[in-house]
Amino acid sequence: MPIPFQDATDVDALGAAAFLKVEPAPGWGGRAGGEPDQPAARSGYVGALFLVNARGEPLEFAYNRVSVPPHTFLWRTRDLRRHAERKLVASLLAVCGRTPRLLLCLADEVGSELFCQDLRVELPVARLGRSSAALAYAAAEVPEALPEPEPEPLHLFWFPEPPAPDSAPRRLLDHLRAHGLLQEPFERATTGLREVFDEGPP
């Protein structure tokens, strides 16, 4: 006779979280959002949209790569990156097979313009970063600081606004945070990008 049991965490009810990565295309060096003279700002970008459940188990991994337009001398560098970022992220959102409760990205990879001006999604979006990487944010974003064990708190910049207390997105966020899953999935997404684009170890 089977032993009666009940799952301690109803992960299906909490839904999925999406983690967005945007990086320079492999082989061009630099980092996303680089200075105008960096090759990465003139070549291309890779991106991933990684969905996990409340336990951190993978649900979906979408990825793509975009090149910057030709004749880059006609573009302002900031506009060129913004154009490539918009195309890349739009392509990832278009192929996502499920709707997550919230979307998280890194403040030093994704500018505030992407979701405040260029793309609108019907779910809460937050850019994450430590204070040293996330000081600049748009007036349309709502900042929130999460106390962490480390000396620096984790900053979230929400658009259009933070999830309400006791809402499903907030419960999911709190669960991910309690289990160390607010930043770790970005590392797996980076590993996935290296695998699919055949980039060697750093």
C-alpha cells in the first residue's frame, strides 16, 4: 500500500519565472553595453530566455543571435546596441511557449529603455543588480532593495510596478529569493549560450 504524502510546495500554482540574458556574440570580447570603441558594440549579440519553475527546474530555453546592421558608421553607438537588443529580445519573446509570472534581467546587460519604451509585455519586469551596477534607472521604473546576506543589497527596478503583496508574481519572487534562485538561473543561461554557440570556457 503506498504511503500517503503531499507535495510540500505546489510549484505549478506559483508559475514560471523568465530570466533574460543579453551578451556580446562569442568571439568578439567585451561585455554587453560596452563602450563605443569595443568590438562587441559593433558586431552582434546573443540572447537567451530561460524559464524555470519555483524549484528552479528548467521549463524552457529559447536563444537567438543577431548581427548589427551594416554601415555602422551611420549609427550612434547607443542606438545601434538598442536596435540589436530590441530585435534580439523580441525574437525570444515571440517563440516563448508559455507565459511566465514575471521576467527578470540584469541591470548591467539590459537598459531601462528596452521595456519602458521599446517593448511592452503584460507582466512585471525587473532589472536586477548590485548597487555598483544598478544606480541608473528610468523615471518610469520603481526601485526596490532586497536585503541580502552580502554587504550590498540586491536592487530591483520594476516596470511598470512591483507585484502587489500576496499576488502570484510576488509569491513566486519570494520563493525564488528564499531558495537562492534570483540570480543563479542567469549563470545556467550563460552556460546554455556557450553550449549552443560553441564558445569555449572563459
